[in-house]
Amino acid sequence: FLAALLGREALRPELAKCSHCTSDCWAVWRCQDCTLANPLCRRCMRVTHEANPLHKIQRWTGTHFRAAELWEVGTYLLVPHHAGEPICTILRTQASFLEKFEEPKDKLEQEKLSRTDHESGPIPRSDAFNNSYVRIVHTNGLHYLALVTCQCRGNVPQDLIASRLVPASLQNTRTLFSAQVLDFFRLCNLEMKASAYQFYHLLRRLTLPTAPAEVVDLYNEFRRMTRLWRWMKKLKWAGYGHNGKDATNVGAGELANFCPACPQPGVNLPENWKLDIHRWVFKFLATADGNFKANHIFQPNPFTDRWLWDGAGMFPNREEYKQFLLTAMETRSKAPCENTFRAISNALAASKVCDITGIVAIACARHGCFIPNAMVNLFKSEQQKNVDFALLKTIEAIGIDPEQGMMLMYDIVCQYIINLQMRIGHLLPLDLEIDRAIGMFHVHAHKEQCFFRYSPSLIPGAGVTAGEILESLWSGLNGISPSTRTATLAHRAEVLDDHACDSNHKKLLGMTKTLSRRYNEATENHRVAVEYLAEQTGDAEPLALQYWRQQIESAERRRLTNPSGMDIYGAQTHIGKGRATTSSAPDADPDSAPHTAVEIWLEFALVIEEKQIDIRQRVRHLGRDPRGEDRQKIEKLRTTLAPLLVELNRLQANAGVYQSAPHAGDRGQNQSDDPFDNDVEDDASSDPLAIWDVIVDGEEEDAPAVPPGPLPSAPPPSAPPPSAPPPRRTRSNVELVLRQKQARTHLQQLRQLIAEKSFQYSDVMRKAPRKGIITRARGTLKGINSQISWHCQVYSHCRDRLIALGADAEVLQEFCELKKEHVNASTAILKPNARGSKKLKLSWIWASVRRHVISGADDEVPAEADAAAILESVKRVHWLRARAQEMRWQEEVILVEHEMEWTVRYFLHKMDYWRAPPPPDREPPSSGAAAYAARKCAMWHDLALYADKSFKNVNINYKSLFSLTRN
């Protein structure tokens, strides 16, 4: 292969004579861009390249081929007229004369071929007709050719553009850019994120590989021409060549494109859409998010910027946006979700080096298409007023009908939505209902209530929509953002606009296959969800089912006015005064709040103890050779714990507790010891429960350290002074009560975690349609296992203390020894009617709850009834989620069926747009514009026909929109 490749480096003897002419001339010229080209003589090389004057050629020197240019063989650039007769008399005369002028040179070359000096001479300044030589930038480098034009009609710039050559100047043309190189750069910019600087350096290397720095620097001209070319292409695609509109006065968003499958009144919805029995499918689903990678650095001369289009694409009009921000209201909301996110905490943070800190965009949540005019700049950080303006432009650009409604999915919608009506209610369409949701990725970073109230998987009408599609869209824009960071503001907006429109275009081209795939997935997953819901329904009592159904239907009806009703999706097991909470600390209800110094000290000591157990667990997971970063995290936790230990000493002194000498049985750890030296074996199981098993088995040297100061369950301290007043309750009795509350709290947390783990196994991993969902579920399970491990460690330590305190048999019967098999997730718990279910024996953690666990229950009911009630609560949660899952997949099937119809209607709408003639008051299109409109009309027709046939093959319920009369 290498020998064959090197064979082209030499001139083969059998090809030494020109094969194109009969003059028996020596062939020493070879074209690099022609396929399977043979060497030619000078004249034949010139004649065969009259229509391809931008090819790269080589010349044989006698020993090797050197780089050459077509001007060396007499090739010139003949520019025909764009209207009327292409080659007029003047142009024919010039061409004939130039050919006669080159004939002596052809003969002279044949006479001198025996010489070995075949180096190229200097580039001439003009030809025989005094036509100037110009630079032409093409895909294979820079070329120099004589520019042969005719001034008889005075339209040289138009003639050049019609010849697919764009002049860098309209007065003194010295540089031309071919349409091929401008189109090729745009594709490289879109697909490979190549900047104009990188691309022009590529052209310099192609022009002169051995000395690219000697090639003239046309970077500024090239960058300017790419902007003009992008603008002309957008005007062409938007129909400004045939609709008679003024290209200098483009309407808002008219140069942008959008999604074919989203419901848009007047575009792709039937006239009677309001009579559809599934009115909820017409709700427009949008998602908003910010991107701080698309920032922009202050420019020294911003006033020299030139805007080709302002507000005609994805970005809105600058002045309109500026005026809105000047009068907009910014509210600091205190939402039910108390979590703090970067978008909130940095809302007022400005940058010292950037005039734009990022962008906020809104896209359709179902298909991920950017919405025209809904991509706005951020000048500080992600503020409510930025999203407010993008939301208003979304409603305006789509033309959302108030009877449609819309849903906004936003990662902090729980706080954003609170004062929305107060901020922009007067600007919203009358009676427009805006639903709200948090994307499936961000909702898990919120409080538990936000998941029940704002998760798309639990909201009627959302279908199977994650609401996080902008995260994937940002990855495409992030690749080009660095090259726009130092560009002019206009150039930056044009590039980001072009990439967003190209993303929409690719979504449009793939919509047919996407909807076909989604329909197959939705029908299959709906079938599985129906079967799973039937299983859950068969396992529940009819009366309980009726009650659950009434509860959830009522909550869904009142969801927008009373979101807290959706909290029914959570576990609702209460434990009297010791009610379980999500906190790891013991309960602190008003009735049981500590009143004495001893009680305050003991409760605080339990909190410290749990934090120490947490640190020990983290240390054991790191192994014997942790990374420096992990060590820093542990040291940071220890540092955080240090002031709490000081406070504990103060509370201990207030309680009159005196420190005893170290006891041989103490299992504390000296603060100066390196915890990694006492870690478990390196080959320990990676399962978080494995570490807890070691603790349960009694490996005391690995037990967590106790707080400073002796608890009653620790070895007895030295006797207090005789003057010390007698306590109202002994410290042992106080700790005994607190330890029981602590144990109940962690048992309740274990029940909820086991129920969630069971759901992840039975309803997520086993029914997952894609590998990505399984991967995310495994990550969730890893976190659940870690939490279970920690609660198990704390409970086991708490039980040891109960034994040390001398708890009676009744207490120890309630708080049994905890083993690994007691906390295993088991789908059999959720299927009591399955084979072998009569022999199923629940773990004691489900039967240990006393009767006061169930609110309002009778204390005389046996403990077995408590386990049944707890199990019923778990089944209720699973049934509600199974119902939600079945409903979402059913909605997905219906949504995709409608989206199939909307997609075909969108294509047909575009076809009718290009087929329609301009209004009578405007000039008729030229023949070229009419031909282009016909080509676009045929393209949209083909897309519609292909989609229609594909949907019929996939969906038996699909009704074709084509008729025999439609062309």
C-alpha cells in the first residue's frame, strides 16, 4: 500500500505526453482536485479548468512535482452576467484575445521543458487586458487569478454573487470568498465548533504548507464575510426572496425556526382542536434553565459594533429587553422549599470582567427545541426578571391560546412561581393558566415535599417528560461559547443564534424517527405499567383502594391552588409525640422539649454522638489509602465538630456532671489519633451494610467515640460533691427515655428507606426501558444503602446503650437486635397474594411499632395489627406511584399520537407557506426566487409524506392527512 501511495509522486513515462490533445505535447501539469486526473499540457490544463478555476495544481520539474497555480497556465476568472445573456460580446472578445495571448507561452514552455528550473515566477498584477489579479479564498486555500468582468450593465457585485463569489468590498474588489468556503466554514463551526481564527489558519496551511505564516492574513475580512453570509442564508431560508418583505425590517423571531411537534394554534392544530376530548394534550410544555458558560468579556470599543439583525432570531430586541429590566420587579421568595441553590444565592452577583454573565433560555420540554426570542442575556446572574421576560416572549412567539394552558419546568420553580402574578400578571394573557414543575434531575436536590408537588412524574398531563432537556442542549452551545467570549456582542449573538437554530433544524429532521421510537416505547411501557398497577391493585383491600383513589383525585384537582395535597404520595406514618422526621437528631416536639440542664445536655450529647458515628462511617469507607481530597473532607467535618464539643462541655458543666478518669472499657478515640490507622480491612465488602455488620458483631475497637463527659450508660463517674442538689430525675432515666425516642426515630427512617429501596428495585430497575434509567437507579440505590447503613449503626449503638442503662425486657422486646436480613428490600412484602405469601414473616422492624405509632389507634390492639397498618401504608405509597406511572405512560401514548399529527400538519403548513404567492401589493418574485420556493415546497411535501407513511406503519390508529387531491 505504501508503494502504491508513493507511486503518485513520480511522473510515469507512459503519461509523459498529453492524453487530452493530439498535438503530442509534453504533459507536466497535474490537477490535485480532479478525480483520476492525468497529467496535461499547459493549454489543455487551461481549457479544462475554465469552469473550475479554483482547483489546486502541480507541475513536474524533472525530479518532482511542485505546487503551482492555475494562473501560471493562463487561467482567469470569467464572471458572466447574472441577468440576460451570460456572455456578452465584450466578454467573448476578452476571452478570445486572452487565449491568443497565451498561445506563444504554450509553445515556449514546450521548447524549455528540457530545463530543470521550473520554479514559479512572481504573481502578475494584471493580464493582457489590464484586468487586475484578485485573491480568491476557497476551500483548498488562497488563489490568485485575473478577474475578467464587464461593466456594460453596471452590476459587477451582483454578477459575482450570482457566480457564487462574495466580494469583500463593493468599491475596490481585491478579495473574493467562494460560497463553498463560507458554507464549509459554517458547517465546521456548527459541527466541530471551529472558530473563524482556527479555520483561516487551516486555509493558510493548505495554501502554503511549508510557510503558512507567509500567506496574507485575511482573518478580519474572513470573519466579516462569514457574518454577512450567515445573514443572507437566514433571509433566504425565511422566504425573504419571494414574500416581498423588506429584508432590512425583519419581524421578531422571523429568522428562527421552531419545533414541528409542539401544539401551535394557527400552525399545526386543526381548526376544531378545542373540541378534542383530550384537551389536556394541547397544554404547551416549556422548560427554562440558565447557562453561565456563555458569558462575554467587556470589550474596549463596544460602540463600533454592527448589528445585522436585532430580535429577528433567538435573542429578543435589545432595547425592548433593556426597558423591561429597568421597570421589572425582583422579589425574594420564601418558598416551602428552604433549600438554597446557586441560581438564588448568586442572583445579585455581578462580574468585574464580564458585561454578560450567561444566558437564560426556554425550550419545549417535550422535544428540546429552542423557542424564538426566548434566549436572553444575564447581566448579573440568574434573576427572576430575566426568566420573566423569556417567559413572556415564549407566550408571544408560540401564540399560546389561554385555553391551551402551559406548564413551565424550572429547577427552582417552587420559589419562582410564588410571586409570578404579582411581577408580570398584567402582561400575561387573560385567563392563561401556568402549571409548574421541577425537572427530574433537580427535583431530588429539593426537599421531599417538592418531589411530591412538582415532579413531572406525578403531575397529570405531563406525560413522560423529564424536563431536563436543556442540560443536553447546553453541551452543544458550551463548545462554541469560548470563541464568542471575546467577540463583539453582535457577532456573539449571531453565532449562538445560528447554533440554536441548527439544533432545532436537526431536531426537525429527526422528529419522524423520534416520535416513531417514542410511540413504540410508550405502548410497551404502558402495557407493563398496566400489569404492575393491576398487581398492586390486587394486593390492596377494595375499601382502601377507594379511599386512596378519592384522596389522590381530590389532591390532583386542587394541586395548583393547594400543592400540599400532593404530599399524599409520601409515607404518612406518625409516631405520636415521638413523631419521625427526616432529621437524624432525636425528636424535639414541644411537649417533650427538654426543661432541665441535664436533659438539654443529654439531648445535645446524642446529636454529637450521631455526628461522630457519621464521621467514623465515612472514614471506614475511604480505606487505608485515601486521597488527599478525602482526607481534607474528613478534617473539615472534624473541624466543624470541634465547636460543638466545646458547647457540649459547657452544657455538661451546667448540668453538674463531672468528668471521671478514663475507664478501661471506654471506646472513645483520642482526637490526635489518625482514624485511617484503625480502619477496616482493605478488602472489606463495598456494600455499606458490610461495615455496619462488623459493628453489630461486636468489634468494639471500631465503635464510634462517645462525647466527652460520661453519659449515664458509660462507666460511673466520680461522686458529685455533697452540696450538689439532688436531681428531680436520675440521669439514667432521662437518657433511657431519650434513647428510646432516638431508636424509634431511626427505625422509622429505616422503614421509609426500605420502602423506597423496594420501589427502586421493583418499579424502576426492572421496568426501565433504557440502560440510562438503570444506571441512575443504581446511583439512587447506592445513596439509599448508605443512608440505611448509617441509621443501622446509630440504632445498634443506641440499643447497646439501652442495655447498659438496664432497660427492661419490654423495652428490649420493642428494640430487638438488628441484622442485615432485617433491612433487606423485598418485593414479596409488596405482593402478599403471591405464592408462598401465607408463610411470609415480616421483619420485626415492621411489627415492633407500638399501637401509639398509628394515630388514634387503640393501645389494646395486638402488635401484629401495627405491622399490618405499616404495611398498608407502604402499599399505599406503591399503589399511588404505580397509578401515577400508569397514567403518565397512558398520557405519553396519547401525546405521541397527537404529536404525530401535529408534525405532519406543521410540514404541510410550511409547504403551503412556500407555495403561496406574495400579497398583491408586493412585487412578484423573480424566476430564481420562484424556483427556490418551489424547491422548498417540494422539500416540505417530501418530509410530510415520509412522516405520514412512517406514522401509519407504526401507529394503527393514525389517520393520514394526505388525500388524492393534495400535491
